[in-house]
Amino acid sequence: MQRSMANEAQKVGTIHFPFPFTPYSIQEDFMAELYRVLEAGKIGIFESPTGTGKSLSLICGALSWLRDFEQKKREEEARLLETGTGPLHDEKDESLCLSSPCEGAAATPRPAGEPAWVTQFVQKKEERDLVDRLKRQEEEETENLLRLSREMLETGPGAERPEQLESGEEELVLAEYESDEEKKAASGVDEDEDDLEEEHVTKIYYCSRTHSQLAQFVHEVKKSPFGKDVRLVSLGSRQNLCVNEDVKSLGSVQLINDRCVDMQRSRHEKKKGAEEEKPKRRRQEKQAACPFYNHEQMGLLRDEALAEVKDIEQLLALGKEARACPYYGSRLAIPAAQLVVLPYQMLLHAATRQAAGIRLQEQVVIIDEAHNLIDTITGMHSVEVSGCQLCQAHSQLLQYMERYGKRLKAKNLMYLKQILYLLEKFVAVLGGNIKQNPNTQSLSQTGTELKTINDFLFQSQIDNINLFKVQRYCEKSMISRKLFGFTERYGAVLSSREQPKLAGFQQFLQSLQPRTTEAPAAPADESQASAPRPASPLMHIEGFLAALTTANQDGRVILSRQGSLSQSTLKFLLLNPAVHFAQVVKECRAVVIAGGTMQPVSDFRQQLLACAGVEAERVVEFSCGHVIPPDNILPLVICSGISNQPLEFTFQKRELPQMMDEAGRILCNLCSVVPGGVVCFFPSYEYLRQVHAHWEKGGLLGRLAARKKIFQEPKSTHQVEQVLLAYSRCIQACGQERGRVTGALLLSVVGGKMSEGINFSDNLGRCVVMVGMPFPNIRSPELQEKMAYLDQTLPRAPGQAPPGKNLVENLCMKAVNQSIGRAIRHQKDFASIVLLDQRYARPPVLAKLPAWIRARVEVKATFGPAIAAVQKHQPIGPGRQTSCISRGDVEVRQAGICCPETMFLTYLSRVVRDTVQ
């Protein structure tokens, strides 16, 4: 069905949805249900297969709701102004301004007829400005007194003077530490109280996995009917948005973050130091402030970003042109923005969210590509540290204290000794000695041990230490940054003029580096330019300390002893991701979890939402069908092979020669009748290697190669693009030559680089084969503990499998759904999906397939009827195209691409870039 590209306003019920063309009925249903979820403040789980225009449906549905919400708000405010009543100037608010603290501000005359809330805001601002001025004066006087006293003590008779610091070294010394409780008691003011922040308008936060997916979404917004009017800002990491080449060259994300923060602090200290009469000689070579951190220029960048929709690349170019920081400039735009586009991690990690200035109260959050949301949250908050890192951090900290101990106050020394004690005990619990080289220490006891958090604290003998205070100290004092600067100065870049007593430190640090037997290194200048400098080991350990403050029931600690101390690890495993998602669903007005394949949704309901305290009535599920005609997809479950061998690729049976032979013979037959590309998925890289070797030995590989050129998924990320490009070109060439070889066969791995994010549309994927069921490793300690946790936490429904067993099956089917969804990508596409295992025929397993596939599945008990059905499905009929996609198709219409190979390569370049990042 050909449809116009002109913008059209579609009316669904009483709601008008502007759309760039006549939408499919499933898109209308999607937008209407999305609107209802946002209006009612629900939690929505939305499934819309790729190729059905999910992005546009999200954009037009959500922004239509926001348009109507703002209109209702304006009408309500107008009504309140007309009646002269409203919450803006009630008695309670007025009483606040009549109290004594307002007397000083009351002298400022305000224009007649000005709303009461404006007057209150200005008065309160003047109050706070006055308090701030007084506090600054008091702090300056106190600092002058402290400076004078220090100078008197340093110059007084009999004073023990610390060693003279070299130029630029003072910034490595820890400042005097004062805990939050002490600050609050001294000032009597709650630092968290800040009523003068810019008000945040009602907005939609849209997040996805990668920057390229976000850029694609922004591109869709531009083309939508809302593209000219919506105020949109794209957020990203410092690594993606930094325009200071000196900082970007550091490479490591952690180092870029730390250097950026240090340069900001330098700017503030520089302003403060300019007021002092006698500048200190040691500060002359202090880290320079960032020239791009200019409030005036960043304000202009903010206005430009909101004036017209821009993606990350355009924001970066604008920052370079205006010499303004896009990272901070984009954050200034958050309060006034209507649509904020950002990566997963920035929204789901509380500390990152707070640092970015993201407020979720009464806002809308849309999480796209959310099929791996649970794994993302779990991975984000699970931390692993090695014995090598523990020893490195301990040695660095000891040397740091030896160098600067006489300059540190008692509280700093106390916390540093506590951190040293923790590091020593962590190494001891692994069975090592902190004073010896971890690479040469052999552990008497090897294996994996799993502990509750409390048991680990007791076994490590650190249960008497307040980890919350230690974590807060690390965060506020920035000890890991100081330590990194110290190590960089005296550990990694020691020159002949450095003090001899630190020379051994450099040698020791080098001995702690893990030894590898890799190919010869590149020339020094080349390798130094390309390899990012490693971050301080204490930075990783701080994350582990923070994880240990998790509630005892929500996490476990895994002690992995691997022969030598340097290879042994301590890993924190988060069992309950809902504890970190609970704040999001609690604060937000509505949350939408969307994806192309969300089945099985029971994981989201039970592990994420129910455990986060969300009532079942608040959760809404929506799954739409595909736009393809029913006969364009042929999903088959084949229960037995050509020799009537039952197909059951369990872990115990799949390595049997007859099972591997059966899979090879079936694939040979499929390749004989299916033109173009065939993609075959295996459960693991190891099993793919075994099958490939077996087929090669038995001659099956040669028979396959006679019909299809064989490509194999590489383990290396850098080779993916090369393999996929060759695969695509081979299919294109075979389609033109019409020779004996009819296309290509791509042997891939479930959960690998080919199973997510790449579209095998049209001739690139006329058949997708799944060999066996890719269950996760049931012997994994992490999985076993997760299963036990769910069995204890979640109720078991009557007649249903235990929650832990359900988890394993759900993980398997989620991986299957992601893989088999690679073939059908638009309305005119067609493909066969072949599931080689009789276990797929079980009703509980079939129920976990996507609805649009499940409704068309055919179970074949024997191979004969199955291959006949596949052969019948191949002839080109009306509506099927093998060379070019119709301009009326959703995906082509959105991407502006006609040739399927071009579409594939465009998608490929984006996926490979994300994988490398």
C-alpha cells in the first residue's frame, strides 16, 4: 500500500496524532495505548517489531500527549487567574514572606500588579544572596587566620617542617576533610536545600543503549511533524562531548572525567586565589582551567541547542565553533527542554543522574531497546577487583602517605589508614600477602567461594568499619584522583631528577603490571598515541566499597582464587536490580519500557517491577503484530532429522557425532532450496568450533560450500565489519551471476555480534536457523545464586515452574527471540525461521516467542514436510521483492534508503562503531 509522505493529523478516538504519512493500524493502536499510559501515569511494556515504525510511533504518541498536557495546564492557569484563586498565592505561601527573615528583603520595591510568587521568588533570592555573602566573608576571614597560623607554625622555633614541595605538587595533597555532619553542625544550613534552581518543565526522557541509536532517534524526531517545534537536547558522556583535545587524548573514560573535574576546581581556586594578596609560589604551575568552560558561551550553546533539534555530532560541532563545552552546555538546557535524549547509564545510575542535573519527579521516562534492561542494571552495579589492583592501590597509598603524611590532618590520616586496612584484609581473604608481589604469590587454596555481604565483611574482619563513611570520604576527598596524579608523577613518568627514594616505587609498580605474551608492541610513539593510560586501581576499588553498602539480601560477593594472587578476584554480584530501578518508577509520572522483542515479559514484571514495589494494576502490556502479510513468514519447529533422529541438542547430547551430522544434513537441504543468504545460529563459540571441525572432517562442509559460500562469525570485534561486508557482496554477486553457488551461509553465535543490532533484510537473510536452545551455563555460581534468590523472593504460581527455573528458560528464549528477529525487517520482506530442536514444540516454550511469530508457527514432526514447506515458501509472488524495497515501506521511508545491501551496510557501520566503543 503506497502512502503519502505529507504530514497528516490522524485522529484515533478523540486524540489527534500528527504523523508524517498515513500510519499503519498497528501504529495507531500503539500511539493510542501509549497516550493512555502517559495520561494515567502507568508503567507500560511495549513491544513493536523492528520495521513497524516503532520510533515514529513513540515520538508522535508521546509528544502528542505532551502537547495536550501543556495545553490543559495553560487552560487551568488561565482559569485560575480569571477567578483570582489558585495555589500561587495562598495564605500559607504569603505567611512565609511575612516572617522575620523577609524583613531585609522587604525594602526592595516590586512593580505593582506583579504576581505574588514572583515577589516571593525575588525576595527569597535576595535573602539567600545576603546569607551567601556573609558566609563567604566568614570563610575568607577564617582562611586568612588559618593561613597566618600555618605560616607562624612553619617559621616558629623548633617547628618540624615538612619536606619542601616542588612546583605543581601542592594540588596532589589532600585538603582538610570535614564530614557532612560536621559541616551541617558548623553552618546550621542543609546543603541539599536549594530552592533557587531553575524550574524544570514537564518533559520526556528518552534513553537507549548506544549513541548511534540515540542519533537515529533524533533524526526521526527531525523528520516528524514535531521536528520544528520541540525543544530537544541530547546528552552524552564526556568522552563523546569533550572538545578539549588535551583532555580527550587521555583516552580512558575515568581519566577524562577526573581531569575535567580537576580543571573546573582549578578555575574556582584560581578565582579564589586571585583575591589573596600574596600568591603562593607553589601554585604557579597548577593545572590550567579549561578554556571551553565559559558560562557565557555555554549559555549561548544552550540556546542554540534548544532552538533547533541537534544530535550529538551537531552539538559537538557547535561546541567547537562557539568554543563552549557541549557536555556542560547541554546540561544547562535540561530544565527548559521538552525532550531529553540520553544513554541508559546516565538515567539508570543514581549518582550519574544526580551529577547531570536530571530530575525525574513527575516526568515521563521512555526506555527503548529495553530487552536487556535487567542485565544492564545488574552489570552497571556489579563490580570486580583483582588481587593485582588491590596490591597496586595499597602500595601507591603507602608511598603517598610517606611523601605527604606530615602535611595531612588527623582526619585524612585516619581515613587513609582505614583504606589501607581494608585493602590488606581484602588481599588476606583471598589468601595472599599485601607486602609481596601478587604475580609471584601462589595461593594454597583455589576455586570459587560465594558469600553474603555480611559473611564477607565478617570473614574479612572489616565489619567494625563504617563503609558508608569511607565511601563518602573517597567521594568528597577525591583521593583516587590525587593518587593517580601522584602515581603519574612519580610512578609512571619518573625522570632522573626525581628523588631517589621513589625510584624503587616505579620498579615495584612495573612489576605489579599483569604479564602478557602478546605480539611485539608497536613503535613507542605509535603505541603511546593509541593506548589509553590506565586509571588508578583505587578508582575501581571505590566502586567495590560502594557495592558493599548494598543491603545484605540484595547482593553476593564471589571470591575467585585462581592460583596466583594477581589473577584472583573479588566480585560483587547484584541480585536485585529493582533496588536501583525503584527510585525511577517511584519519582516518575509514567515509565515506558519498549523494544522490538520484549518476550518473555514475566522477567520485567517480576524481577524489575514487582520487586520495585509497583502494583500489578499499574503495569500495562502492549504487543502489536507485524506489518508483513501472514504468508511472508514461515516459522518452523523441526522435531526430527532426515534419518528420523530426534533433534534434542541438550548439553549432554549435542556433541554426539550423529547430532552434528543431522544438523549439517538439514542445513545442506535448506541451502539447496533457499536462495540468497542463510544465517545459522549456534549456542556458543566453542560448539560452533566443534561442529565446524566435525563437518570439515566428514565432508559436510564441502557439500555446503558447493551451494553457499561459508562465512563464520569472528570472535574479534574488529573483524566483524570485514566479514559482514564480504557476506553482503557475495550474496549480491551470486544474485547477478545465477551460477551454482546461490548465496552465502553465515555461521553465527547466539548472543554474539550478529544476533543483535544487525538487520539481515531481504536477500541477506531469507532463512534463519537456530540449532538447539541456547541455555546459559547452569553451573555458573552467579546464575545458581540468582536462581536461589528468585526462588526465595518470588512467589511460585500453582502449576508453574519455580522462578529460578523460569529465569533460565527466559534467558534462553530472550536470546532466541533476538536472533530470529534479524530476518523480517519491513513490510515486503519474507523469510523462513527454522528452530532445530523438539523442545521448541512445548507449549510453555512456544508461549515465549513473539506474538507475531508464535501465531504462525508450524510444528513438523519429521523433516520431509518441513523442507517441502520451506521450498513452497520460496517462489516470488505478488508483494515480494528481492532486489529493491518499496518506497512505501516503513523502514525505507524512515531511513531514505532503497537498496537492501546499502541499508545493511549503513546499519553495519553503525553497529560496529557501537561495539568498538
